[in-house]
Amino acid sequence: MKSPILRTLYISIFSSVLMISCTSDDGPDFDTNTNFLDYLVFYDSDLNSTIITAEFKKTDVFGSNITLEKNESITFRGEELTYDESKVLYSKEYAGLITSGDIVYTSSEGKVYTSSLVEYQSVDFSQAISSFSKSNGLVISWTGEPLVEREFIEFLIGVPEQNNFAGLVLEEEGTADLVLKSEDMAGLTSGTWPAYLQRGQLTYPPDLTSVGGRIVTKYRSKTIEIEVTE
């Protein structure tokens, strides 16, 4: 028969093991996930399609892209996004303009993070532009309201893949037009080039990991052809 002291020791050890087991099952009462959730919603007017993209980065937006673990998943409207090994990201293309739906990330700990899309602004050139002179510059206005907080406008002309292009990005609240000056066009030669506008918005969903995340939405206008002269 065990002594009272030995019996007490056994009970103490058993209780400690039970407490450790319970703590392990329940997990910490705070979020320990350090994956930064970086989502992009991109609508292309030329193709009339929307691409939903999800990137997972270590610690912050500047971190290197990482691959989800086997027991993790990323979906949009209940459909899994496809992994692109060459770009280390997940994406899915949809026909038409997509402005609503939930992006859902399920972590290895079983926690579900749901980020809902918000409606974003369309954009187009407010007037036809057939040609302009580099020496005179170019003033571009667009359809719709001036920029609001966390919005930006982009203009690009030329072909970046050929290292022959010019462009600007503006994000100041209240901006209503874009001025492309002659010095902004140093990398663009004379000729007829494709050009487009993009209006974007940055949002921070409330249901995020411990290091945060964002949704960037972009609406690209129809591409036009503009003749550029010296």
C-alpha cells in the first residue's frame, strides 16, 4: 500500500499533466499567426474579367512570399484559389466585374479569417485623347469623383516590357486630374502607344492575423491608342 506522501505525489503529477494537456488543446488566447494577408482584386475592362489574388508574406507587407501548409486553405466564394508556383501566390479568374464576396483563409491552427470585398470605383478617360506632344505634356481627367482617402489613380502609356513607357501614380485625396509633364516622359519614344487608367483602393479588413493584412482593388479602363510626338 502506497504511503500518503507517495499518493499525493502521484496526484500532483497527474494534475500537472492534465493541465498541460488542456493548455495545449485550447491553445493561446491570442493570435500567434504571423502571415501577412495580401489580397488583390483586379478588374480588366479589355478582358471583362476579374482576378482574385492572395499572397502570404512573413511578418509584414515587405516579407517574402510563403506557401500555405497542407492543412491550410484560401478560398473566394467557397472556391479554392489555384497555386502559382512561379509567383508563389494563389489566384482565380472570373468573368465580368466582381465587387462582392468573401476571401476566406483557414490557418493551420484551424482559425478562419474572413475578408469581405467592398465595392470599388470604375474609371475611364473623360474625353478622347488621340495625340499629344511630349514637349507640351498632357493633362488627363477621368470619369467619376475625385480621389478619396486610401484611393489612388494610375496612368500608363507605352510598353513596360520593352522598357519604353511613361506613367504616374497619384494618391492625394481630392485629386481630380493627372498632369504628365515632359520630364515624366523621358523613357517614352515617339510613336503610337497603348494607354490606360487604373483606379485603386486600399482597405484593411477587421478579421486579420496578428501582423495584419490588406485588400487592394484595381479597376483598369479600356486601353486606347495615343500618338506621341516630340
